[in-house]
Amino acid sequence: MKEFKFHLDYVREQFPCLCKTVNGNPAAFLDGPGGTQVPRSVVDKINEYLYYHNANSHGSFATSIESDALVWKSREAIADFLNCDASEVSFGASSTTNNFMLAFGLLRDLKEGDEIIITEIDHEGNRSPWRTLADFGMVIKVVRVDPETYTLDLEDYKSKLSDRTKIVAINWASNATGTITDVKTFVKLAHEVGAVTVVDAVHYALHKTMDVKEIDTDFLVCSAYKFFGPHLGVLYAKKSAGEKVKSARVMADDNGDLPFKMETGTLAMELVCGAMAAVDFIADLGRVHESYFEDELVGLTGRRRLVVAGIKAIEAYEDPLALKLRTELAAIDGVKVYSPPEGTPKTSTVSFTMEGIHANEIATYLGDHGIFVWDGDFYAIHIVNNVLKLGDQGGLIRIGLAPYNTPEEIDRTVALIRQFKASRT
């Protein structure tokens, strides 16, 4: 690959929010893991739908026909994002909602004593739906996370698999520590015992290329608002797996067809259109940076090629910034960075604590200076509170990078953290 140059100005000019100031300081949106900012093109697409195509589905008149066509085009866009067929893409209110609906659909074919495997590292959106099934007689097993490396224990996972395992729900990337899990291996082992797999890709989606065919999962959830879109959940259902599910839906006695059987009621179609525009935004980044990744795009065509190029450009820009951030934070006395060892796959999310300081104090201080970061457990409740035992000090401070962030923002953030530390000693 030739020397990479990210077109930062081109990206930033598409986000009106970046003109915001706080107490005279320019705002630095380092809150991306909770939801990225939205480019103008996404808002324009939502407005266009509401202004000119707004109607309920399956009508015989122009706006309803147009609306149905736009929803299908949105499925095609997400299919290019995930590398699947449009008929395997469903939409819902959120990934958590989609997971709950999937859980209660799968429950219809489970029996008391069947086993479900979840993990300690997951967001509750991929733990609670499955833990709820314990009320119906399912046995829930939990894969341990190593508290030193923040990675899942593969041997522990293997020991918990059996011919009674019916569902494995696993996280692709941790929204707390940035850990990326080799889900392909976990999925393969699950399939060897006949289990259905559900991958939570909510945090992973923006930072790395997704290919559901490559990892061979049966189901996958992600959320458009984590990759420049509106608040909307996406559910991938592999055709062979989705066709078997007796989904939880209005027509309870009719199993229905994909993708509609996985959706309950009328969709927020304007948001669905916004999700399409978010994928097109990423594809446009790919168009601008495509020449840098020619060797990695061999065999790819159309929007899928541009989407992959766009994600690779984001990764190539963010990863060096994240390394700089991790390194400089770790050099501050009393600061502990919670990240897998260097060389271990991870996203550009960086979490830390400061000895003796409540996380919210630091986040508030940064916020007052225009630096937007998260504090708490981010619904990764089990790993933050029970494994890392950080509840008493307010959990973690989480900094997340997005392609509209700048090196100067990272420098400002580190300088302010040093300044805060000095004020407390």
C-alpha cells in the first residue's frame, strides 16, 4: 500500500455539529462508541423520505410504492455493508430489541434444560435477552474473560460446549475495552455441536470490515447509529437459519418469510432510509481513499468494494491515533489503561481509570472543556463491575475515535487529563 493520507478535511466538512463550542472551547466528539455524529447526507435522506415518500407499506398508490422500494434499497445497502443478501437484512428499534425478539422466537423451539452460552465481556444487549430465557428453564453458561488481557478464555468456552448447547451469543468487539474476539473460531466450534450463533457487532461495525459469510454466523446484530446513521437496529439472519425460526411477530401462527418475519409492525422507514445513507457515506469515503487499498480489494465490485475501502480508510486513520492515545495515557502516573496487549486485535476505543478518582469527575472536567467522553459501565455491566470491580469508582472513562476526530483533539485531551491529575496532587 502506498503511503496513506486520510482526507480529514473532506470528512469533517460533512458534519455540521463540529462547529459546536463549550465554554469557548471547540467541541471534540470523542463519544463515538455511544453513537457517532451524523453527516449532512444522512439527515438529508431522512428529510427527503418524510417530505416526498412518507407512507405506510404495501399500498397501491405512489408514495407507498416508493416507500417500499426505498426500504428494499436500504436492505441492499446494509447487505453490501455485511456481505449478504438483501433478504437476510431486517430492521428493528435497536439491537437490544432485535435480540429480545430473536430470543423469544428461538425459545419456541427450545425445551427445558437446553443450554445457552453467553460471555462476561458482552454488553447486556447480548446477555440479558438470553439470561431472560432462564425463566423458561434454559441453562445459562458464561464464558470467562481474562481480567489481565481483557480477552475471552477460549479453553473455558470449549469446556462449556456440549450436545445440549443450543445457542451461543458472543461479542465481536467489546464496547468497554475494545477487545476484538476471533468470532469465526467461536462460531465454528458452536456449529460443531449443532448450536445457533448470535454475534453482537454493535461496537465492531464502524471500526473493521464485516463479512458475515466469512465468520459464518447464523445471526448478527448491529446498530446504524454506531456508524453515522440514525437510531435503528439491524438484524442479519442467514437464510438457512432465519427460515427455521418461529419468530415473535403479529402473525403468530404463520412463520412468514425473510426478512419480514423478523420485523414487528411498521418500520421507522425514514430511519431505514437514513441507514442506507450512512452506508453510502462510508462508501463515499471508500471512493476517496480506494487507491490506497487496491491490493486488499481484489475481487470486490460495486458498493461492497467501496464500503470495504471506506472501513479500511477509517481503520488506517484511527489506529495510529489510538496507539498514541493509549501510550500517552499509560505514561501518566496513576492512570491505568484497560486495553488488550499491543498486537492483540482491538478497536480504536480507549478506556482508563485514574487512581483514587471517580470516573465521573474526570468526564465532567473534560466535558466542561469541550471534550466529550463517556464514563460508567456502558451496559458492559458484568466485565466493568464484576470482573474488573470498578463500580465503586464509577467504572471506566471511555474515549472513542471516529474519522472526524483530529490529532489535535487527542493532544488536547491528554493535556487536560494531565492538568486534571496535577490539580489533584
